[in-house]
Amino acid sequence: MPAPQPEALQFLQTRRSHPAKTLRAPAPDRAALEPLLTAALRVPDHGKLEPWRLIVLARPALAALAEAAAAHAAAAGIPADQAAKGISQFADSPLAVAVVFSPKASDKVPEIEQLLSAGSVALSLLNAALAAGWGAAWLTGWPAHDARFAAPAFGLAAGERVVGFVHIGTALAASPERPRPDVAALTEWRGV
């Protein structure tokens, strides 16, 4: 017989990320963040490879990243509006955690399964932060995907990639509701 957890199910059915631009200090301190990181790492991980790692980015690190992002965007000729969006996620954030996909050689666990595990870490961290009462958002953009920026900025080893940045802080405004997927339109039932 299942042991239902209706509060957890209700949370998952109603959770909403907060726009990153609405997040401000205070952000969780180390003591408040560590349980969230612990929860984030409880994800499917076939072969127990731990194909991910986390980089906690406090305000000084975020300010340095904003400067590095601005310099990179100018040198790379990234259009101004796109550059600004990437820079502002570091300049405006009170705290962020970079989730890094760090694949491990394995004959049994394909790289795609390892990548999905890393994505699960990002979602689990986002949900843990929201469940703890913080405002949170998962962002990517060119700072995550441009290897010429991300590799030196985050000390990425060969084969590593940034899955995303989970920004955590105090939300200045309620998260707006938005249309949600139509379960019936996206679900195929077989043999039921």
C-alpha cells in the first residue's frame, strides 16, 4: 500500500519559479544552503557515478563573473540585448549555484543518462530552494553554453558543461501564474 505524502504532491503541482530579476538579498547562508544542496544531490544516478558538481557563487564571485561576462560579450561580439541578459544574471543575483555536468567514463551508463542526472540535480535544487521558502530560478543562456566563456569562468575540465545556474534569494514579488501544459494533449495511454 502506498504511503502518500499529499503536502509534497501539492507542492510539486503548484510550484513556480520566480523571475530571477525579482530575487534580492538576503539569500541563504552556508548553513541554510547545505541542506538544499544535500537534497539536490538525491537524484537518479545510475552506476553511482556522480556525473555532476556544484559551484556556489556568492556576491563577490557573482560580481567578478558579471565583469568577465561583460568583457567576453564585448570581445565575442554578442549582441547588446543578449549580452545584457547574460551579464545581469550575475550582476543582479544575491546567490547562485552553477550545476556542472561532469561525465564519467562508463561502459554501462551512457552519457545521456549522466546528463539527465545532472539536469535532475538542477531541478532538485530549484525545488528544494522553493520548498524552503526562498525565491529561486534556473537560468542558462550564453554564459552556460558558450564554452569560451564557461570553461575558464567555472574551471571546467574537458567534457564538462554548465547545465545551468540556480539563482536563490528573497523574491520581491509573487511569482506570476502562467499557462501550464495540457496533460491530456501530451499523454498517450497504452494498455490502460
